[in-house]
Amino acid sequence: MIVAKRKPLEQIEGFLEGAERVLVVGCGTCVAVCMAGGEKEVEILAEQLRMRAKLAGRRQQIDEVTVTRQCDREYFAPLAACVDQYDLLLSTACGAGVQFLAERFDHKPVLPALNTLFIGVAEGPGVWSQRCTACADCILDQTGGICPMTMCAKNLLNGPCGGTNHGKCEVDGTKDCAWTLIYRRLEKLGRLDLLKKIQLPKDYSVATKPARFTHEAFQKAENQEP
């Protein structure tokens, strides 16, 4: 899932300067799970902004709505009927959602209320950790399911480096060395022979930006479009 956190309230308030009517648009998927931009968080943010506007003596209308996903056009339909009533949209989606919303309603300013952090997993209540950098050239089959591009501070494809110390990373001594973790996982699986294979440098041509992917089931239809 994509993990994000809300920008400082003062920064968000600054985004709204000069706007009389603001619509806060939430997203009900990833950012809802990480408690940054779902329905509850949107309600809290909108109320905070209303209170600050009132205390500052500003006449500012702050409304809120949450859609299922901001990264999927089909969920924008409820917004289409009301967007023109507002001076700007404040999105609590990830960076992808903000951009997609801005593309769909390109006649209105769309501003981000969150900072997108990483693709990660939930370790426990309120705790998430990064596990994937979306490099488009996955080698988890050869590293015991542990990603060195993400877990290693130096992104080493062949490790460990000479600085590892008692299983800890030399860049951040509070973190485990990724290649120590990989070694132990492969040892447990009885697959240490995989470490003998030298990983080639990453083929960054497969991760050109901006990336675009069409599922094979839809490729024929796409190619037939005029």
C-alpha cells in the first residue's frame, strides 16, 4: 500500500489563501488505511480549517467529500456535478491521486494536503515500513523475498558491503544489514547457493518515467483505437 502523512496544518492553510470556497477531497483506499486522508481524516482537516478561518476572521467555506479512489476515473463522477462551485480542490490522496484529480478537473487548482512517503506494509497498529521501490526489475526470487533495493541503504545488488557490523548497517546502526537478513533467510530456506550468482546492474530502461502499463487482455483493444 502507499503510505503518506498529512502536511503541517499551517502549510495547508497557506495553500487556501484567497480562496473563498474550498472542497477537501478524500480518498478511501491506501491513505485511509494509514490514517492520513480517508473520510475521518478529511472531516477532521476540514473542521480544523473552518475553525482557523473563523478565528482569523476570514469568510471561507470549507466542504468535504471522500471518494473510493482518486487514482481511478470512474469514481470522479460524484465530483463532476459540484466542482465548479469551488475555487480550489484540496486533495488528501497520494501524489498519484492528486495528479489524476488535477488532470480530470484541469480548470481548477488541485493542491496536495499530504506528503507521499513510500510503498509499504503495516507492521502493527499505526506503524508502516517501506518494502518496495517499484524498480520494475524485481529480484525477490533470488534474495529470499527481501528487497536489497529498498532494505539496503546503498541499494547494493551484491552484498554485504565492507561496513556491515555485527549484522547492522553502517549508514544507520539502528537498522539491520539487508544482506545479513538475506543471508539468514536463504540459509533458513536451504538456498544459500543463490548468493553465488552475481546480480547484474539494474536495467533502468524498464523503469522509464512516466511509466505506463496495459494489461495483455486489453492490449488488442487499445491497439485498435483510432
